[in-house]
Amino acid sequence: ETGVTQTPRHLVMGMTNKKSLKCEQHLGHNAMYWYKQSAKKPLELMFVYSLEERVENNSVPSRFSPECPNSSHLFLHLHTLQPEDSALYLCASSQEYGKGSNEQFFGPGTRLTVL
Amino acid sequence: GQNIDQPTEMTATEGAIVQINCSYQTSGFNGLFWYQQHAGEAPTFLSYNVLDGLEEKGRFSSFLSRSKGYSYLLLKELQMKDSASYLCAVMDSNYQLIWGAGTKLIIKP
């Protein structure tokens, strides 16, 4: 248990569906992250929130839409996805954003399959 | 561009020692992290190096040479539970983590 939970753990959706991934951290951290992990590829940073404000958007397609309603919760809204979006989506948190020594704590991920 | 290189896969024997290398080229440097990720699970933090030298934590040690853009993770007295992927990541000048693709370590009895 890392103090970061994600739901659902597995999700299968069609290309026309709309779904949301949820992340919650119980660590009192100020920064939260969404990553995409594909097989044999490096983790890809998608979005970063610090104190509930988005600070990074690494050229992510608009079919992915993040939301951070408070410092403990992070959502990733999905719509009209493509099969190549199938991957493991990891949420992480850290004490602060922009500090070198702050390690990130990861949730178990949501395994997404787009049909 | 920014790049992290680490071997794709390594095999070692239970009880032995293994060294996993990581070479990096990044825009600036604010520290290097090692994470362990068991199949189907979350990555978990192992170590952080920002100064040159060796950091030891029980059976695991991590080494950094900033001038060479190089780090290694040393695992001693290998146990079957050490079978996992080991991820190297460097924090660049913008405090963004640049990740390697991971090294899958297979431990054989």
C-alpha cells in the first residue's frame, strides 16, 4: 500500500464510450501526476497538478481531459479513445512539485483496453 | 533530446549479485531515482542520488557519476522476490522526471 488508490483497476471500453479514471491520495501531498505506461516503453508524463492547478500538459490529445477538484483527488476523463491508447494509466503524488528530492508515490494503475 | 538508456532484460541467480546500469543525457540534472516495479503493481521508490558516490540501503546500493552521466543499482544476496522491473529516472532542469524503459530482472534458483 503506497497511500495512492486508483479505480477502476481494469477498464474495457469502445471507441465511442466516455469513462473516467479516479485517483485518490491519502498522504497529504500537494502534487499529483498522470502517467501512461505502455509495454517496453518509458513512462510518459501526461499531466501534473500542483496545489490543484495544472502545471504541465505534455502535448496530450484532447480526448484525455484531467480534473483535480482538490489536492487529494485526480480524475482522467476519457472520450473517443483509439486502440493505441490501450495501456496502464498510473497516478502518482509527491509532497511538492519542483523539488528534486521528492520521490513520487504511485497507485496500482488502471489497465485500459480500447476496442 | 533527452535520453535514458538501461538494459532491457537481465538474468541472475538467487544469492548472487547483479548490477543494473543506467546512462543518461538530459537537459540539466536535479537527481536520479531508482524504482522497483513488480508485474501488475505500482512502481515503488528505491533510491535517490544527487551527489556523486555510492548510497547503500541494506541489500540495495545506488551509485552516481554526474560527469559520466551514469548510475548503477547494485542488488546483493538476490532473492526470488527481487524479480521485477527496475526503472531509472532523472529529474531535469525543469524538475520533470525523464524515465528509462526499465530493466526486467529475472532471478533463477
